[in-house]
Amino acid sequence: MDCMVDKRMKAAFLGALGLALAVSPVLLVFVPQRAAGTDELMKSLPAYTQYKCLICHTTQSPTPQLHRLNPFGEDFLANGKAWNRTLALLNSDGDRCSNGSEIGDRDGDGVFDDGEEARENSNPGNSADCTAPISQATWGIIKEIFNQEIRQDMGLDPDHDSSSYFP
Ligand SMILES: [Ca+2]
Ligand SMILES: [Ca+2]
Ligand SMILES: [Ca+2]
């Protein structure tokens, strides 16, 4: 009797194993795989750590089956998959920011603009995302405008009052 149970279990195990081996090629086809080349191409951009695949693709996890490009990805492809001045000066997604401004390298020389972190300011492939970086010089201008406004609102002479409300 025990022997009969063992034989049935062995047959069931072998049957399951056979089925698994038979469908494994099918499973490999349907299990999402990462699009080949995406990681290497991404690393050719000056910055990619914030948006990663979404810089060029319409999905965060592109696969060989689903890897549609966004407007920046299309321009990157048309530019020979190279980051340079030509691509930096384009505004692929049609917002107010050039690709270089969004990536943080306005002139496309591969070197980040002064005072900027080595990360994207906004996504060059998403027209709803356009953030201008605030450099030290820009911040100085903003402070001066606010200080002038406050001095004028308080009735102080902006030419002779040097008080500043921003450090
Ligand atoms: Ca743009
Ligand atoms: Ca630069
Ligand atoms: Ca954008």
C-alpha cells in the first residue's frame, strides 16, 4: 500500500515537473524583461538618477515588448543616442525649459552648470515638468528685488537704506 502511494506521488511529481518544463519557454516570453540597452544608454546622459527610464520612455520599466519613447527619447535616438550641445539646446517636450536646462547641463558639454547638483532639474521628456534651477546669482537677484519692494512698502528710500531682510 505504502509503495502504491509512493508510486502515485512520484508520478504526480514527475507530471508536475514535466508540465513546468513544458511551459517554461512560454513563461519566459510573458514574464516582463528589462529592455536591453536602456541602462547603458541612460548612463550616457549627464544625469539620470531622479527619473531614470522615464527620461526617455513613457514607462518606468520598459520591456522588449513595451518600450515606447517620449519626445526626449525620440530626439535622443535621432541624435545618434548621444548627449551633446545639439540635444541640450533642443526643447523636446515643448515646455519652457531646454533639454540642457532640465538635465542640468545647458551647453551639453557633459559638465554640470555651476552650483548645480549632479541630478536632473526636471524631466526633459515630460512637458508638465519644467523646473528652472536657482543658482547663487539668481538667488542674489531675487533677494535684491524683494528687499527693494519691502523698503518701498515701508516708505524707506531704496537708494539710501541698506537694510536687508534676506541674508
Ligand atoms: Ca523641455
Ligand atoms: Ca555644462
Ligand atoms: Ca520637461
